[in-house]
Amino acid sequence: MRVSVHVRLGALIAGLLVGSSLLAADKPAPATAASKAAAPGTPNAQPPGGAPASAANVANATIAATAASPSAQGAGPAVIQTTPGTVAMPNDNANPAPLGPPRTHVFSLRDMGVYGPMELRGLDPTGYMNVDVRTDEVVTSAKLRLMYTYSPSLIYPLSHLKVFVNGEVVATIPLVKESAGQLVTSEINLDPRLFTDYNRISVQMIAHYTLDHCEDPYHTTLWTDVAPQTTLTLNTAGINLPNSLALLPVPFFDRHDNRLLRVPFVLAANAGVPTLHAAGVVSSWLGALASYRGARFPVTRTAPADANAVVLALPGQVPEGISLPEIKGPTISVMNNPAADPQSGRKLLVLAGRTPEELEKAADALVLGQAGMAGSSVIVQSVDLGPARKPYDAPNWVPTDRPVLMRELVSDPQQLQVSGYNPPAIRVNMRVPADLYAWARTNVPLDIRYRYTAPSTWNDSILNVSINDQLVRSQRLKPVTRASDETRISVPLLSGTDARAASNIEIPAFRVGSNNQFQFQFHIDSQKTGLCTSTAADVARAAIDPDSVIDFSGFAHYTALPNLAFFANSGYPFTRMADLAQTAIVIPDTPNAQDQEAVLTMLGHMGQWTGLPALRATLVPASKIDSVSGDDLLVIGSGSAADLLAKWGKDLPLLIERGKTEVTTRDQKSGWPGWLGGTEDDDEPRPAGRSIVTLGGPMAALIGFESPLKSGRSVVALSSTSSAQLGDVLDALDDSGKVAAIHGDLTVVRQNEVEGLRVGERYFVGDLPWYARAWVHISRYPSLMAVAGILAGLIVALTVFWALGRMAARRTGD
């Protein structure tokens, strides 16, 4: 099929006369996101909302621009916007599949993968924004609100910005003198037919500062900055996908959607512990899929009207408003959401069983074998959970028993490569167990190997290596030498001016947390040596070798608890076993929807931290706490679970009970005990008493303490004045800024305020040799160590003096 597209550009006068022109092209119609809306078996589909096409349809250039603010500037530069004409289809009677209600998504520059302003420079004139479209949505309209500032020293008739969508020019923005140096806003309508599942929006600067024939591309006047306030608005409509398990996890999780995952769970009002346990397995699986996006799992009693949802049912425990066929075994099925608009494409994922055991079998089968499912419904025959996992073997964690290659930390080796003379940093995320203890070594060895376009002479080309935005090493990049270049020429695959280098870097252990990010920032300096000298036309490239190695194998697992920072960043100590095999979640005997949401969302976090579903976690009501006395306990502290916390009250740093709060107060130590305690005096307060405060408003808290049921085991409790306030704790765990404030053994959450405290005693968990363990505890008291050292020196001196005296006596015969 071939079509014709006609484009006509209007005339624009801004100190330069641009002649109008008519372009014609004869090419196949591009495959676009609109093709998602085609009905099964229909060969063609019209663009959403489009009229029947004809050869007479010709799109005119449109002009749209607004100033960033009236005080900042007057009228901004006009946008010459190119809009393709309507595509003529051979079958004018073909009807597209009906679309669902409209939805609107607004993406910031950060949402599109740009951290900070997008800097366009002479040799790096192009910036990129990435945006994805969900599988069950089609774009109906799109608008880019581009906010930018450009150099006031350009030749404006020759300077402009070009905007691309997936490589096709959609707009040209002339840079005019009147707006130079000011924040300008241009609104650009984008053709929705250009959008596919994965999309790249590019902004390219075409700028000149002189008419001289040897214009310097490194010149500092060649700049444009795209502001972080830039946004992309996509208006979409839902598509009714087929009811097929082969599409899972779509539409409940879609990797094209980078927002917080929010999937409601529909549970009957009388749902028991086995049903909630099966729901927790599914929520942890979805949390693992959500990864960096985060996840939230509200619980409802009826199907939501505006969302995809997960339903769990047993005979006698079917949520209201949902009609299911006879349950014949452990069943997994997908069906249309009866509460939603039929055109919206909203689905229900239904797990059912005749017994609680069958329901849990269906949940296990879903998270372990969804890749082999097809059709709208399956009955599970058997499930094998596999062998028991070993400590610290979570897929999302760096192995600590061997050196690790950098290729193991990324999903695609292309993520380790960049281009440009001042490219964005190569970012590598890395999770490590929170209890790593550096008693025998103080640094983490990193053997980094890298390649880059080598400069011809020594200059300021550098590689900055940082972890968690803290500089570790700044390495100068060597120029290429004649000898090394000739050596590479003999091997064609390695020919050219690419240079290789390696460096052994010692990363201070205290810089490494449980959740880390490496930043490798290359800067290739200019190779110009004078005015009008030539530069290499090939753009600079740099890469971190996938065989670079980082090694945590020399560290032991030993730490002091409670430490809520470990819990908030990695789920430790519960995630020590990736499948939560030694974890018990304690819930009220009669949990409400908020309690159930807290359980499912916390298990979603566990899946996010480990990368595995919580297949072996135990869920018990508070009345059966003795059955899990040997496990680490995660307590949802409302109802009867709050009564359990009250029973343990004297062991808790804080107790919220019946509208009042009981808090452990710090001991005001004297100078002499403080001198004995040394530098860790403030970190080791002694509980001195209790104070009781009547609450005047809502409050929630995270509380950590040693289990009263078994020494060495941990308890983390989510406590609040009411079940509704549990959501404040969940909100805090979803906010990276608030997570940074969670530490100690008590974190109080009051609406938007988060405060971490340490008011209780610490205990130690892990494995160390006896001599290392003794050294750890003695080292907590440096003053006593000094006294002991002096005494040991005196003893040695007296012993030597006595021995020398005996030897002298023998010589003299006395």
C-alpha cells in the first residue's frame, strides 16, 4: 500500500524571508500507535477521530507560541509546525475498534529520563526525551510544552531549534533576538500517529554565532538550555485487549508505564488469612515487576470502575458484584471488569479455588508460570516452589561471595555506553545486603576498565567516578600514542582512535549503603589548538567495559539492630531470605481494608527490594503469635495486633494506645559514664523512664525492637492511632525524600513530617569470628581501650624488667 502526504509551509518573516514550498513524497504509510485500535482481522484503521481521507486533504503549517511569563519577555518566537495530511486508506469503510474514555498523562522532563536541564551545546546540539505508551492505550493527541533559554549572541536568521518525534521533524522554532536570554515557552502539537510503544522526542539546536568560514563548534556562545519545567501531555484512549493470559502481566503491569503501579485487590468482606496470604504472593510479584516505579495495592470490596484489578475468591467468599462460573479447581482467569465502561478495556485477574489450599496454589502458579499460560482461563494441576533459597541470594542484590562483573548489574550492555563530548553520566544501580560489616577491610575494590575516543594530546579529558553522587576518583584520560595506535591497526575490530584503560579504585566502605548508584561521567575535552584549526568530525564515544569487576566477598554479615533505615531501603532483616522464608506477618484477628492494604503494599515493597515473590512468608493473626515465635515479625499494629504491642509495651520505644502515646525517654548521662562510653555515647542511650502523652491529632509510627519471643530476632511494627493512618507510613515509604529521614528504632510520621529517633537499646545479629566480635564490642569504648592499653604496656614493661633482672642475677651468680 502506498499513500501520498502533502505538506505546505507558510511564510515567516523574522528578519529573514523564508520562501514557501510544497513538498511531495510517495511512501508506505508508517506503522503508528493508532494501529493498535484496529479491530482483529481489519487490515487498516483510521487515525482516532480522523475523517475519511482524500487526496484533497492538505495540512497547512500552524504557528503557536507563548511567552514563559509576561514579566520575562514579550511575544516568543513563532513555531513552524509541520503536520502531515490525513492518510488515504484504500478501504474507506473500514471501522476502527471503539475506543474507551479519554485519559490524560502529563510527563515532566525527569519522567522522560532527563535529570536536570537539557543542555544543548555546539558539538552536542541534540537532547533526547523518552516516553512510552501503554499497550492498552492509543494516543489521540499530544502537546509538547517546551520551555527553554538560548544564547543572546547568535546570528538569529541562521539559528533555530528542530523538534523530532521518532526521527521525523514535527516543528521548527526560529530563535529571535527579542527573546534571547529569557525563558521562552513554545507549545507544539504533535501528530498522535507518530507515537508507538517506545518513543523518542529530540530537540536539536542549529546555531551560528559568526559568518566566518571557520566557525568554532566549541564556542561558548553556542548554547540552549531546555528547562526542567518542560512537559509532554498525552491524551489517550483505552483499547479493549482480548481476555488472554498470554498477555500477562499486561494490563495489570505494563513495562511501558513508568508511573507508580497502583492495582486494587478485590477481596470479600469475610476473606480469611489464606485469601490474604494468596493476595500477598501476587502483590509481591507485582512489586518485583514494578521495581523502581514503586507499587500500591488498595483493597476494595467491589470491583473498581476505573482500574484493572485482582480478584481472589473461594466458595462463600466471592466479592460483591462479581459473577463467577463454578470453581472446578485452582483457577486463573482474565475477564472484563463488569463495573467499568465496556469500551474502557479494564480487566479483572481472577484467582479462585475450592479450598484455601487451591487458592494459594493458583497464586503460586501465577507468579511462577505465567509465561506458559494461554487462553482466558486455566486450571492449575501442580506447583513446585523449588528448593529452599540461601541467605542473601536475592536476584536484585549483588552477590557477596564472589567478584561481580558490571554486565551483571545492567539489563543491556548498551547502558554502559555514551556518546558526545560532554555526555550524560553512565548510571549503574546496585543493591547490597544492609548488614555488610567491614572489620577486616575498609574499602571495596573496583577494577574498572573503560574505552573512549582518545584525545590526540594531553588535555582536560577526564572520567569522574562517583557513588551516590559522592566523588570517589577523578581519572585523566590518556591521549592515543603512535605505538598503541599501530598495534590496534593490526586488529581490524579494534582499529581507530579508541583507547582502552583500566584503574583499580578503592571505594570507602562507609560510602556504600544498601541501595546505591554508580555514576561514571566522561568529559572529552576539545582538541582544537588554535583559531580555524580542524576538529574530528566523528562524535566522541565512551564506554565502561562490561567485564569491570566489583568485589564484596571480603565482608562479613554483622550489624547492630534495630535500624529502620535498613528496613526502609532494603526490607532488612526480612529480605535476608529472598522468599521471606523466616518472616511472619502479624495482622489483627479481624483486619479491615486498610490493614489488608498495608499487608499487600509491604509485601509489594519486599518484592521490589528482592526481585522475587514472597512465596514462603507466613501470615498469622495476632492471637496465634506463638506459632511463629522463631521468626522475624512484621506487625500491622491495629486492632488485636495493637493489643499485642501493648502487651510488649515496656520493650517498645513508643506505644500508641487508645488515643494516647507512651514514649521511652532518654537517660541524661553524667560526664563520667559519657567519658567511658566514648564516641558512641549519643548512639547508645539508656532507657530511663516512660512519658505518656494524650494525642490531639492523627499519628503513625515505624517501631523496631528485638523480639520478646526470641533473642536475636527482630520486630518491625507499623503502628497508628487508627487503621486509616497506616496509609501515612505507606506514603512515606514511597517517597525517597521521606525514606532518607527514616532511621534509628523509632520513626514518627505526622502527616507530611517524618522524624527518626533512637531511644532504645541495640542488639547485634550476624556472624563474626570470636576475636572479631570481641574487637567490635571493645572498640565501642575507646577510652577504656586507652586505659587497657596503658595497663597492658605497664604489665609488659614490668614483665620485661623482671625477666632482665633474673638474667642479670644469673650472670653475677646471685
